[in-house]
Amino acid sequence: MGLFFLSNKIWLMLIEFEIPNYLVKTSFYTMIKRLYFLLFALVAVFSCETPKTPDQIWEESKTQIFNPQGLSFQSKMVWENPNFHEFDTTFSGFEAKKIKDEYFDYAYIGKRDNYTFAYWGGVLQSIDHEKKTVKITSIEQDSLNFINTFHNNSFLSFSPLGLMKKEGWSFVKDTIVDNKIYFDYLQIEMDTTIDKTKVLLENHLFINPSNAIPVWYSRRLYHHGKRNQLIEIYFSDYKFSEGNEELTLEIPSTYVSKTEQESETRLPLEVGEKAPDFELLDMEGNPVRLSGLKGKRVLLDFSMINCGWCKIAINKFKDEDFAFDSNLVPLYINPVDSKELMEKYLRSNSIPFPVLVGASELGKSYKVSGYPTFYIIDENGKIEFVQVGFSDNFIDQLNRKENS
């Protein structure tokens, strides 16, 4: 449109400017005039282009969000505390990559302050960097809690990726903020009466029509028509990728993995205590009894399938440069996963010593609240050493080859 006005201005200048007769008669002037009319015609055609409808902008925005192999963005959340009539502000980052998965199309990582939340192939990881813990929720172990956590974590549910998968969005109006036009799309999440209170929960997603990018999200809760709470999230620094590189999540070796049921921290048994006796079956159905190993030192490796540092420890035990002392009996004890899951896991992963399952009560007896946890039992059945979490130094001390 600016070019249209500019060409009109040039035309007026040509009219107002008195051109000498000798120049008008020249072929040069004729050529310039013809070029101008051609330019004017082109500008007129393009300036009459029909603007896109709100529905077209919505579909274009979904294409931009869902078509790339990966996307990332930063967000600023302004959250209203209705009890104190104050607003809190938090900043976070979100990164996602397409994967082949039966539960969700993406693996993703969300980071905020001292907290990280991640999803990979049926496993959710909630990482508390202050407590140095990794809470693991898998669909096989706890399907109800998995589904609830998966759909209700704010990293996904308040992201364009999660929001635009919802049904029922419709265009409401356009709005101007800071001299920019945005399209406001509405989705009603709840419209009901609870204990005589009329409850309305609205989701608003604002999209910039010039580039079809979601700019901010507004979550508005009303009680009897009066706003009760407001959450506003502003998205920025979008990056889209087409590469096949995988997401990476580095968890420090000092962090301890827990399941939902083990979120309460328990102090382990103390050195010098008598080790609780037990009898469990190995994967072949053979009974293994702790008291039957008296006279030998025993390593109890309390682990679970979806614990990354548990697997790293096992890989170190499998290394060709590693060997246990001949008087030490290692046992892998899994208080979390069922025998069926362990059988499935062992089809593609090996563990170089007996695997004992059905150990949920034994985990409680040994006060295991995180994985991996290692106990060394001495020849007399007393606790010699306790290691909570992965430790290179601890594993090196168990290596006969390194200490010989």
C-alpha cells in the first residue's frame, strides 16, 4: 500500500512538473511513461490482495507449530494469586522433538528455575535440582498418575503445542496491543455450576496475523461472572528445526531417582545394623536367601528400569575391565518393576548378575527412597557400607582389577 501511495506521488509530480516540449517528444520520455504505467498496474494488482480470514490464519499457525521436526521457545508467565491480589512472574524454556511414540508425538523438555520436566517414550521425569532428585512416572507402573501428570503439567498444557491440540477453538475478535493487531481465539474449558458457584474457565490464544505465530496465552477463571484468577503467558524466541538430532537431558550423577510412591525421603539403614534377611526368586525361579550367603560379602544393588544412573552403573559392572572380588556376591534387586517388565527389558539389555524381582517390601525394609542405592553386607550379615546415588568412586572401589 505504501508503494501505491508513492507511485501516486510520483504521478502527481510528473503532472505538476512542467516538462519541455522537446523532452516530451523524445522516445526516452515515452519509455519512462510506459514503465511508470506498468509499475502502477503491478502495484494496483498486489495492493488489492484479499486478506486472510481468521480461520486461514489459525490453520497456518497450526502448520507452523506442528509441521517442523522440532521447535523451542521461551515464555514468561504472569500468574495472579487471588488470595493476596498479587501477581507472580516466572520464566521458562520449552523444547520438543517429534518421535515415534504410541502415547504422544513429541519428546519434550521444560525448564524453570530449579525444576526440569521431561517426557520420553512413556516415561515422565520431574527433576528437582534443589533436592537433587528425579521423580519417575511410567505408564506401565502407574497409568492413572502418568495420564494425570502428562496432561496437566503446565509446560505442555500451557504451550502452543498442547493448546492447539485442544478442540473447540473459535475466533472472537481482533485486538490492538502496542499498535499491533492480534487475533483472539477462544476455547471454553469449563462452564458449569459447582456447589452453587457458577464456574467459567476460558482459554484465549492470541496470534499475530502477519506471521501466524502464537504470541500469548490467557487463562481466565470466573466465579459468578467475576474474574477469580488470571494467568498470562507470553511466548518469544521461537526456533523451528528440521534436523533429526535428538533432545539431550543431562542429569548429574549425584541425583537420586524415585518413583511417585517413594517421593517421601527415608534415611537408609545405618552401618553396623543387622541386614534384614530376605528370600526372593531370580528370573529363572530359583530362590535366593541372604542368610544362605553368610560367610561372603554381598552387594545389594537396588535399581529400577527407568533410572538413567542405574543403567550407567550396570554398564560399568559389565565393562571388560571390571571384575568383582571372588568373595563378593552381587545381586540386582528391583522393588519397582514387575517380573513381566523385567523380562521385556532383559530381552534387549543384560545385567551381569542375578536379578531379583517382587521386592517392593524389601525396598521398604532397607528404607530405599531413591535409585540406585547400594548396600554392602559383610560376612556376618551386618551392613558394612551404604551408597545412595551413583558414585564413580564407589564402583571403582568394587573393581578387583583396579585395586589389584
